[in-house]
Amino acid sequence: MGIFIDGLKADVKKIWNAQIDSHTFNGLLPSKIKYVCFADLSKPLGGEFKDIGNDLAFYEGRNAQLFFYPTGSACEMPFHNIPHIDLEKIIKNQNPFCISVIKGKVNLKIEKDLNDPLVTIK
């Protein structure tokens, strides 16, 4: 899991330093992890993954916006802070925004447009 986080942070930083980019970050995680979620737990929860958000609410107040779910399978590393991401844009339509992990593999579309100050993950 540490390798996944380090790789994602490095990839986001690289794109953040670029003027424009869009690609897929392919990550590997333990097979017991079902979702990678982005959330602002200080804001109202809603959308398709609201129930997961209710479980993540335990971590409100932590300096984090990425969460692994189920948290009990996250090797005591259930939450992380990923610098340079546009959390407002990521959770615009649903908070938390979760991406499925299938057989230990997850694909995150990472992009930044010319005038964007931060990176978006889809």
C-alpha cells in the first residue's frame, strides 16, 4: 500500500508541474481493498457511496482526503493526504467519490488542463 501511495503522490506531483496532461495511473493494492475513495469528511456526504462515507466519518478531522475501504483491510494505513489534487472538483457530484479496486488493481484517470492550478482524479 505504501508503494501505491508513493507512486500516486509522485504521479500527481509530476502532472501538477506540467502545463497539461491526462493519463491513467494503474495501481496495485491488496485484494481485500474494494475501493479507493476521495472525500471531504467536513462536508455533507452524498451520492452513490454515501454509506461508505458514513463509515469513513470516523476519520473526520484528519489531514486526509484519500481513503481505502474497507478501512479494516488497509494495513493500518486507511487514510492519506495527496498534495496538489483538486478535491472540490473530484467530489463535486458525490462525496465520497470512490473508484472500484478489482482483483487488486485500480485505474485512476489523472488530468490537468492548461489553466488548472490543481490535478483532478476521475
